[in-house]
Amino acid sequence: MESVSVDDGVVTIEGEAFRHLHKVLRLKRGDAVRVFNGRGVELHGRIGAISGGVAVVDVEGVVEAPDSSPLDIFLLQGLLKGGKMDLVVRKATELGVSSILPFFTERTVPRFDGGAAARKTDRWRKIAEEASRQCGRGMVPAVYELLPYEEAARVEGIGDGDIKIICCADGVGLKRFLMDKGGNLKGKRVVVLAGPEGGFSEGEIKKAHIGGFTGIHLGPRILRAETASIAVISLLQYELGDMGFIDPLQK
């Protein structure tokens, strides 16, 4: 993380990470602390000094962060209005997605030029980092640059080996889809294609089907766009990931 640096057994914490440590957690000199580097490594140590907006941690141990979900979820999210996109990025991070790619469609209301799009991407990356820190994730999800729908649906790295679903009204029920797949989901990445407030156009749904995406609906009630994304991620983590265990030690 950009506000955490490691050098010769000492971790320096400043910026947003320091504010979280000092203002939220209210830690002080001598307190034990865990520091995540955002790439799956957890550092254990104690605060040796804290002043002037900077905390210095003496590292006592380094371990692999244990929180990564066994399910790899790649969320392709249609651009949402106002703070709704921020909400989805934050909650998707808390729920354990590995990657988030925002895109705009025919029905997307907000439109950004190159500079504004870059600033939005930076904001979403910071939100993902903050959410990871808040929920104790050792790995910060990747947040990609904003793309047009056509490019997002066939982004490099999405292949035939992935389970690809698109949230739409004319799809099959998620539970039925998972039952039909049976044991063919183990070890595979799930790519979730979720639309903006106005949903996908017929042409966009057709292109997704041609690209190997299966239509999935989430029940008889009409869900807001941000609710649909959070719901489908939660259900996938419950059925295939690490949210369905009564005792975390059973994993």
C-alpha cells in the first residue's frame, strides 16, 4: 500500500493508514499491530514510535495473510451514479472479490473524459485499499481502468475456463445454475457482469451470451443495481467461497 513502506525490519506508516491506526484503532507506542502490505503478506510487530503523522513499527514476524477467499470473483461493474459506485467497490472488497473492472454501457448516465476517468479510478483504488484495511484483508483487489462495455466483456485474461454470468431479468435462477454446474465449479474463477441503473440493452445481453456469459436472475423482486451486485457476490461466496462455514476452522 502506498501509505505503508518497509525497510530493514521497520515499517513506516503514514497518510490514510496512519489516520486509521491513530484515529480509528487508537493505537499507541508499545501496542501490538498487524500490517498488511496489500499483496498477501501480513507483518506482525509493535509500534516503536508515533508522532507527526507517522508511526514506526518494529517488525517481529512475517506470515502469509490467511484471509484470501478460495473463490476467485472478477466483478465487471457497469458505472453507477453518485456514490453508488463507491459503495459497490467498498462492499465487493469486503466480500472478497479479487478484481473489479468498471465499464460504461449504452444506458450509463455518468460519462467521463480521460482525466476524470483516471481520477475516478484512483478514488476507487483508494476505497478498495481502505476497505481491505478495515476488514483485515491481506490482499487488495485489483481495480482496473474504466472501459467501454465491448472491451470490458472481452478483457484480456477472461477465458473459456472461467464461469461467466451476467445479471439480467431473462436468465435462470442462480441456485439452479449452480446446481446444474455441480462439481464443475471447483478451482474456477467466476466472472460477474453487472449492469448500471438502466440495465443492459438487448444488444449488450446478446453480445454477452455470444461471449459465453450465462444470464442469471436474482428472484422476483426488482433490485437496485448496487444491491444486485452485492447480493450476487454474497451468494457466490456463501455457496462456493468462505462464507458458508459455521466455524472458520472447518475451512
